[in-house]
Amino acid sequence: MSAMEGSSLPVGGQADAAWQRAIRANQRAARETASAERHERLYAESGRELHAAMARRHRAVADRHLTTARLQESYARRVTEWAAGRDRSRPAQARGESRPLFMASVAEACGTRSAALTLVAADLSQLAVAASDRPSRGAQDLEYVLTEGPARDAVRERRAVYASGAALERRWPGYGSGLAALGLRSVAALPLKVSSDCIGALTVFDSSSALARSGKFRGVAAALAEGVLIGPDSDPGLYGGADLRAVVHQAAGVLSEQSGSPVADALALIKARAYTLGVPLDTVARRVISGELKLR
């Protein structure tokens, strides 16, 4: 199912689809667990290390499927509750509340309210982004504007990146100060690995340091990479919650045409204006497209 299809389903259909994805993920986990148990018995009988290695591999895959199932179950509950509304006489939609985002379930699994996902190209430029809330989306915009930050480092170095407090500004001066302005005090970024490739990063903000280093985030990142973004029930659009940054690139094209400058220069100018004004990148882009804002 594509992101557009996932977001265009009726609300009840979105919840039902998430429950079905959770059921299938649990079924896959059960099959992997059964295979692990079989290899564990064979190892006990033969002592062959091959069976021990296969058991570990099946256990790891089962854990990934279980995490995927938990994320889908959480998302299904959120959509169901949003549709019903706390006061059934005034549905959540009537109160102006936004449809739940899948990334909110990811953040919950990581013990926080703020988490973001970034998919990147070979040059580390952002292809698509998704966030659980405004602070995490603001942090993504900071990385995009400044071309520095934990997600970029996690992808480039193919390893987890952790920083908090004063270490944020020491490692990423502009990004660190911007993060503090957003009210975020710590960050953990993990690469999203698929086979030998890295397609992006999961960034978690303001979670406990103990949880960050417990391995919990690695399990969530693995579930996202190979259970949500890629796999039999994959949707790189995160069920309508991902932004392909299309409006920003459209604005860069408009500005390039107006000024006769290269698109890369126009994009840099839009980024600089958003950073200077302290407003979301998409806001500046839409104002450029509408003609409300002229950049020279």
C-alpha cells in the first residue's frame, strides 16, 4: 500500500489496516520463533555451532517482527481513539485535532514524545522526513538547513550517535543551539540499515539515557527499516505521515526561474531565510510559491 493510499483510506479503514499489519507481523514472529526453537534443539543434540548461529538469527528476526507488531498496534489504537473522540458527541475531528501520526507511536516505543525519521540520498540530502511532533520536525528542518546534525552523522558513520547538554553545541554548534531553542536537550540517532546499505536514520529526542543505551532504540530502528519502510507490508510514506520535501524543491524552482540563479543557490537562499526568521522551512517555501515573499 502506498503512502497516498494509506492516507486516503477512511479512518476506520486505516485502523483496520494497521491491526491487520500487526496480526501478520505477529504471525511472522511466531514462525521465526518456532524456527529458532528447532535450531536450539538441534544445537543441544549435536553441539554444532551452525545451529546456535541460526537460532540467534531467527530470534533476532522474531524480535524485529514483534516490535513492528507493537508499533502497528499502537498506531491502530491511536487512530481508533482519535476517530471516536474523548467526547463521543464531539468527534476529535470536530475539535480540530490532527490525525494521529505513525511517528507518534515510534516516539512512544522509545519512551518520549519527540522522534523523527529521515530518508536520505547518497549525498546525505534529505529525501523524505517524518516527525512525531513540532519540536522533532523543527530539529529535522535544522539539519536540512545547516547540513549538520545527528541523523547525517549516524548515516555517514553507520553507527548510533548520542549527545546531550553542552555536548550538543560542541559537536554541532548551529544545530545544538537551535535544538536548545526548540526545548530539546538530548538526542540519539540510529542508522536505518537494510542489508549492507543505509537508507536513513531514526532520531530520538529527550528520552532517558539508560533507555537510549539499552538497545531498545536499535530494535525500533530495525523494525522501521525492515518491517515498515521495506518488507511485505511496507510503506515508505508512513501511512501519509511522511513529507517528501516537494514544496521546498518547488519553491527553489520558482525562485530559480525568477532570479535566473541555479536551483542549488535558490534552495540555499530559502534555507537561509527560514533560519534567519526562525520559521519552518515549509512556511517560507509556500510564501515563495504564492508570491507573498520575494527573495533576492
